[in-house]
Amino acid sequence: MNEYLVKFLRDNADNELSSKYIDFFKIELDWHIYNNETHITKTYHRDRKVTFKEETIKSLQYAYAILGMSEKSESDKLNLLSTLPLLDSQTLDKLRFNSYSPVWHSIGRKNIFGDLKTIKWYKSLQKLIKKDDFHFYLDKNLHIELERFQNHFVEEYKKKNFRALLLHSDQNFFSKYFIDVFKKLEKPSFIFTHGLPGIYSKDVDNRSDFLMVWSDKIKQNYLDVGFNSSKIKVIGNPNYKKIQKNKELRSDLSDILIIPVSSILWHQHEYDSKVLTDKSMVVLYLYKVQIVLKKLGIKKARYRVHPSINKSWVHSFLDQDFFIMDQQSLVDSINRSSLIIGATSTVLLESLIHGVNYIVFEPKDDNNINMAGFKLVPPFDGSEQKLMIAKEENELENMLRNNVKTDYSLLHDYIQNFDPAILKELIK
């Protein structure tokens, strides 16, 4: 039985083009169903109010694009269209690349590419995505117009001689749409993983020509779910170019930070595997950890939820005498911590980088499904011997009493040295 609305609409569309654009709008359609709750931070709501400052910055960026404000570029550099702020100009210069951001995902002031026609098109789509009702997305005439408008981008991008498209995801509409444009240009598209994957699926980050990952270990995890080996390239993490080879991890109970499970879902990741998340699980997780810590004589502990979760909503459920809402930057929070107890999160790697022990607490059922309803993946699924994982409260208590430590070398398994030279081989 088909129990997922968007899949039903895609599979039963009147024509192939409409099926294609329902697929392109998948996340935006999901937002109408899943992204309207008070436990989601307002900045993550589809219809969030844009601040005056944001409006002003966006208007200036449009002006910079129309005026063609660009960095001086040497003639032998290849032009890239990129939504990635993580590749710095010095790195790109060494590779003889010149990076532009599009008006539909503008970055900074200079090298923003787009014309007035594109800006008007983008604004109309933003209105659809942020304000209009679900049924507007299903209009056949909209799909025909969107397909026709791709010709404008093909011509504009040909003139600029863009050699590749660089993105951080292929999940939202604009990523899917412009991967399609670059296929028509016969130019490669690249997805750069922006965190430690919490899901490995051929429905996620599989549309681009290349998927750039942090390590051979992560590449193998993608291969294990059926990705084509030639698609996946190990580039490392540009945020961490020099990671200490060995480090003694700090680990005691004096200042514990808890990273609870993220029981929030504003869109479905896959078509054939629907997840329904109980939003109270983030609260239940914290109470489970509290019971264990109290047995060890701990009187207070800090916690920080995923940025998409409304912190005040969570805090209103908690024991106010025990839990302290962490308000510091992530780096400052980790650096003051003596130990981190957490669920599946990229914070695991951040913790090791900063020399703090990370013990995973992931209660799960017999099918390896965690409290939020997601299937656990490596290294959080129990397959990694270097990672300390507690599946229930008793295991967590024993680990804390015995001060067990995750093996620091796990960090090097999941983040290899950054090597951008691979881009030079793939972009001609």
C-alpha cells in the first residue's frame, strides 16, 4: 500500500513532465505536511519571516549581480557556479578556478551571477515555496513554464562558460533543477557532503555526476547501499586541513554536555521508506540520560539540541534544576566540556578534533531503529569497534563508571587530508 502522499502524486501524474517536477519539488511539498510545528525553530519554517537586514543584503546582492561586480580574473581560470562557501579563494586560485555564486543562492558581494530576468523568476518561485498552497505545485502549466525557462539558464551559463556546478545537497528544488540544467550543458555537477551522513540511501545525494566525501570509510558506506564507485570521490574536509595525528582525550564527569537525538522531521528523505517521528523523543532522551547521571551523583548537566529544534520548547519539558540549556558556540561548548554523551551527530568528530571523549547513547529496537525512527548507520550502528556505544541506560552507566573512551583514531577514518586537486582532474 502506498502511504506516502508525494510518491503517490509523482507516480500517478498525468504526464512525465509533471512527474519530474513533483519529484523536483519533493522537499518543498513535504514542508506543507511536516514543517509546521512549534517544536521546529522559526528560522527553519518554510514561511518564516525574512528580517529587514536579510532583505537589505539580498537586494544589495541582486544589485551586485546586475552590475556585474566581480573579482579580477585571469583568462586561464575556469569558471565554476557554486553554492559552497567552504572552498576559499586561495584554494580555488591555486587550482585556476574562478567561483561565482548564483542569485538563487548568493554568497558575499562579488562574483554573484544572474540577471534581472533570473531574479524575477527566483522571487516568484520563493513566493510559491514560502507562501502558496500545496496544489499550486501540481499545476501542469507551471511545470511546462519551468522546463522552458531552463533554456534561459542554458544560454546564460554557456555565455559565461561555466565548467561545473558545485552544491552541498541535491535535495531541494533549486539543486535538482540546476543539476538538470548542467546535464543539458553537458557539464559536471558535484555534491560536497557537509556533515557526517546520518542516512545512506540512493534517494539522497545521488543526482549529481560526482559525490565528494571526506574519507574512504564514508565512500565505502555509500558503496554498501549501491552507489556507483566512479561517482564517489574522496576529497577530505576543507574545514579541517590539518588534524593532529594522536591526541589524549579529556574524559571525566565534571562538566558533561549532552547532544540528544534529533526528533524532528520536516521532510522525508526517501520515497519507499517513510519515517514518522515522535517529537517528544528529544525530551525522553534527555530524561533517560538524567536518570543515569543522577545515579553517578551528577547534579547538573548542559545540553544542546539540533539548530532546527526550538530550544525553548524542549526546555519547558525538562527538570529546570538539573538541565542547563547550552547557549555557547559549538566550539566553545565543546572546549569547556569534560565529556560528551550524544546520539548520531557530526559533533562526534568535532568532539574528537577538540580532544573531548564522545560516548554514543543510542537506544534502538531489534531492527536498528533509533528513538527518532531512523535506521542507524555506521559508525553509530554498532559496527565500529573504535566507537563507544551504549544501547540502554545500564550500558551507559557502566561506561561512565569505567570511564571508557572512544578511540581517537576513528577521526582519521572519517576525515582524511583535504585534497582539492581531484577537482582539477574532473573539471576541464
